[in-house]
Amino acid sequence: MQFDVITLFPDFFTSPLSSGLLGKALARQIASVNLVNPRDFTTDKHHKVDDEPYGGGVGMLMKPEPIFAAVESLPVLKRREVILMTPQGETMNQPLFRELATSFDQLVIICGHYEGVDERVLNLVTREVSLGDFVLTCGEIPALALINGVVRLIPGTVGKEESLKAESFEAGLLDYPQYTRPPSFRGWKVPDVLLSGNHGAIAQWRREQQIQRTRDRRLDLYEDWLKNSDSPSE
């Protein structure tokens, strides 16, 4: 998987891209990230990438020319998506990550800044994506979240791929509670069923906990799960 990130702040990605599972995946070339600064594609002596919006208003907009030049400088792989990080886009979720991880070989990610980008940049874009219903100072934060969420689904990134199937959102439910040693800590004990060695009972307990936790914490997810479940009476 090739990620090409159009960003005014390449240094923002330095530490996160070299840390943890993401760093290991990139080191093993499971995926690669190419950081492209649109400022390098400006033609004026001040390397200006922003300007005042037509019609007035607060703040500055990113100019279209450097963004177009940056994107058009990239090689084009056959299965490519050009993504603009914007609060106006579709909200990130696990199905989106799965789609991007399995359906594309190249993700070009444009990080907005200031008050956003000139509307004509959308002529480059095939998908708009948001981290959530809030506004941040830059598109680099959601871009990093997108890269992380997609790369961890690419085979070879996570050591035990089976663990991906049981985590939150993969089956429409939140994850079940998990415990490790010691069996008792400050009076809080690990549930007896997890110490029983009865794998059937453990699996049933975990399933019940997933359903209960989702119902208690995310009623919206629970209701969607009921609609799509083969066993809505669980």
C-alpha cells in the first residue's frame, strides 16, 4: 500500500511513522508513506501557499495551484483514491478502513490547513473524509489516524490477525472486557469463567459481554447490530 501525503508539515509525521506497529510495518515495507510538501511546488519567491478568500471572510485558504502540482507530480497506481481530510467528509469508521485497505493500492491524502482549501481542489478528490464532527487546526491529525487505521488491517502488520476479528466494531459490537495477571488486584478479581479453562463458556461470556457493553455504551451501534444480526433475540 502506497500512501502519498500532501502536507505543509512533513515533520508532523516523523515520530508517529517510526513508532510502534506502524513503524514496524513501514520498516518491513508492508506499506510506504511518501510526504510531499505543496510549498515545494510554488512558483513565487515567497513560496506562498495561501491567500484571502474571494468575497471576504475570516482566515486564509490554501491555493489550488500548489496542491494540483503536488498531486500531479505523483505516479498513478491503478487502484488509487485521492482523499481530502475535511470536517465536511464522511466520518472515519472501521468499514471505511477495511474498504481502503482491501480495495486500493495507493491513497493520496491531502491535508487541509487554515480555513480549508480552494473549492476547485475537489476536482482532484475522489473522497472526502472526516475524523469527526469537530474542527482541528490541520488535516495532519486525521490523516495520521487514517494511515494508522488502514495499515493495521494490511496482512503482516498485526502479529495475530485473528485478534482483528474480535475487536471493537469488527462485528458491529464493542470489544469484550479483557484481563491479565494478577488474578486479583486491589480487591478486583478476574471473572471466574476466564480462569475456568472452559473455552466454550469463555466464548459465550465474551459474546454476552460484547452485546451488553454495546447496548449500555453505544445504543446506536446496538440497534444497528440488532437490525443486521441473524439472531436478534440474543
